[in-house]
Amino acid sequence: MLRTCTAKRAIFQVKAWRRWNSTNPQMAFPCVDRAQERSQLFQEAGFISRKPGMTKTRSTAKTTPSALRNEEPATAIKEPATPVESGPEPIYGKIVSGYKVFQYNKPFLCDHGGVLPRFDIAYESWGRLNADKSNAILLHTGLSASSHAHSHEANTQPGWWEKFIGPGKDLDTNKFFIICTNVIGSCYGSTGPASIDPSDNRHYATRFPTITVFDMVRAQTHLLDKLGIDKLYASVGSSLGGMQSLALGAIAPHRVGRIASISGAARSHPYSIALRFTQRQILMNDPHWNHGFYYNGVPPHVGMKLAREVATISYRSGPEWEQRFGMRRADPSADPALCPDFLIETYLDHAGEKFCTQYDPNSLLYISKAMDMFDMSASQQATLAYKRSQNMYKVDAQNFRLESSAAASKAKSKNDAGVERSSGAIEEDDLVEGMRPLRDIPTLVMGVRTDNLMPVNCQREAARCLRKAGNKHVHYHELDEQKSLFGHDTFLIYRNGCNLVGDKLKSFLEERF
Ligand SMILES: N[C@@H](CCO)C(=O)O
């Protein structure tokens, strides 16, 4: 009762403040009011969901205020119209159904020694698996994506690669069987921090183990086993997916026929780490983050919104925004405001608003950290292999035997190669050595010069190291400013009926080697 009264009083105060400042428009801060209002709505919803006899987890659609369901709150102050229509945007939705779930019911050892007692992987597929199961393509996702890459009967909403997949398309479903998973650590049906820990029926939250990109693909190999796919036709991905497609080639080269790594990297760039670190800091310093234990209360939606605004700056490019927004203001006749005012500001505000209640904040922390740590250098892989061998006792005896011998041989190969991680300067020989397992796998590496998040140097480095490792089939393409101003997100965007990433990918996949 007390909580309801407090919440109502706070909403009343916000409304009163708005009434007052309508006569003082220069003092209006609708972007701040809206955040406060959303906290109140969450608080009310939390109170409703904790009434006797109701679930203790986050409230259901029935009891959840509209703002929490990512709709416009009935009482929200209207911001200037968002100029998202002025340019192409990725299609990302909150996916809660329409996927299949693969259940791995054995303990899963993560690279850094944590153990998941079991895990789920949400996945979707398109096309038909042929009789000898040789036409499967595993499509790896970027950070925020779900398994819903394309529409189908169980979910007719357009997917995030809707135009890339289909009969005759870039990923041609007349030829290939396409599988897309939601990675472990995420929140769209696969096991992640928001999942329930079976040992105590509480959300994992930050008790979830640290995961690596190698863990993500290792988990996917168990799905491939279940589907009876010994060897993929191709491992394809962009961004984080471009890291995964390479990582799979490193841990299971015998299972991959071709690799496509688009706007990815063989190891993270310090600039990318800086951008993701900043996002995590913003999120973790939202008092509602509560060390990750927010699932029964108000989530850190303000931190999420601001983190997404920073992320969006890294996903697109200045030259795109010059053309798209310039110095235009949402309402040129209005006095300058501290809340969104320039079109670019309303755009970022919209990106943050859309994402902040759609994606689990802890998933952002875990997955972005996994990206930061990604490094295919031989010394780093050997370090992880050694860690695995030390922790193998935590999982069952069968896994112990299988994996400890693999880990031991990797740890040994580190000594054979005589490679150690350099203390400061970036050591390329170490990366070449780490990419040696991919030397016989035809690989497409693509980069975009306007990419601010994973600079094109990352893709140049990956291609160069693959070649130095002896790979004779490295196909490298770089899109210059004339071809794409969409920066890192280029791979998500179709314009004028085409996407240059898709064209190149199609030729690579369909070429005979
Ligand atoms: N916009 C993409 C870029 C990173 O893949 C995302 O949010 O996942």
C-alpha cells in the first residue's frame, strides 16, 4: 500500500512539474521526466506482480504498464517526431516465441572455469537439410540479435536478415539449410543471466559464469551434434557473429567448410574495448543495476538507454549523419533545449528508448565483455585451454576425458610454437599461429571503411594473418565510403534493393573451390 502511494505521489509530482514548466518552456526536461516516470511504472508493476498469489518474477503483459512493454506510456510527454523514417534501420524485435529450443542437459564448462549445469539454445532454420546433411550454414549473430533472422510460419515478423534469406537470395534457401541461434549469455530464449539457476530457482544475474566467444560456438556444436550435422557447409557471421565464425574454425576446423567473417575481428581492437567498457560503466552505475540483481525490481533502464545511445554512435558513421541529419533541429522555431533538440539527438534518444526495455542489461554486460576478450592469438587460446584442463574436473567424467586431452594438446602446442603473449605491442606472429587451424578453410573477410566500432584494420589484420598462416583461399573485400556510409551496421541494411555485403557473400558461398 505504502509503495503504491509513493509511486502515485511521484507521478503526481512529475505531472505537476510539467504543468508548472509549461509556462516556463526553457525549463522543461522531458527526457529526464520520462526516465523517472518509467521507474515509477516499473515500481508499480513490481508491486502488482508481488501481490499475494502472483508471480515474483517481472510482471506479465497483463499487469505491465505500456511503457514496460516498449509502447508509448499513456502519460508520456511527446518528444519531437523521431526522424528514423529518414534512413534505413536494422530490424530488431523482442523475440519471445517462434523458435525451437535445444536443451543440453549436461554440465557445460566455460573457458574461464565457470560451469553451467545445463543450457538451452533457441534456434530457427530456413530451407531444407539435404540427405547427406552437407548443406547447412550456421548464421552467427551480432550482439543484440535473436535467432529470428527471417520470418516463417511460427513468427511472421520480419527478421534481422529478412532480405538476405530466401529462395535465390544471398543465403539461398533453395540450396542451403540456414540455422541461426541466439547465443548463450543472451536473452531471447537461450540460457543467459536472466535465466533461472536450477540449483536455487533464482535468476543467475551476475552469478552467471563469464563466457567467451569460444564458449558460444562450443555450445553451438552440441546443437549441430543433435541435428546430426558433422560438417557445416559454412560458418557465417557479422560483428560478434564474425568473431564466432572464425572461432568455430579454430576450435573445430574439421566441422567447417567455409567461413565468412563480416565486420568482425580475429581479436578485439582497443578502441572497440573502450567503447564497450564505457557502455558497461554507464549501465553498472545506474543504481537500479544493483550488482545485477534487478529482476524482481526496477531494471537499470536509464543506464541501458544511455549505453545504447553510446553504442549507436559506434554503429553508424559521421558521414552518414552529415547527409541524413546535418545540423537540422526537430523544431527550428523552438528555443534551444537540453533534451533532444537536434535531429541527431532525437535519433539517439529513440535508439536508446527502443532498446532499454527490450534487452536484458546483464546480457549486454556478459556478451560485450566476451567480445572484448576475444583473441585468436595462439598464446591466448593456449591460456584458455590450460584453464579448461585445470577446471575439467568440475564436469562429468566423459567430458573430462574428451576435453582434457584436447586442452592438454593445445597447451602443449603453445610450448611447441614457443609463442608467448607480448606485454605491450600487438604481436602478429602470435595471431598468425592462432589462425593456423583455419589454413585449409576458404574464408571471406569483409570490412567497411566507415566502421567506427570494429575498425577496418581489424578485418585487414584477420585476412593478412590467415594468409600468413598458409590459407590460399582468403577472399578480402572492403567497402569504401562511396559504397557504404552505414559504418558497422552496414551488414544489417538494405538500400535500393541491395546490400553489397550480401552480394559478396552470395558469390563466395556459391563459388566452386
Ligand atoms: N547494431 C548491431 C551491431 C552489433 O552487431 C547490434 O546491435 O547488434
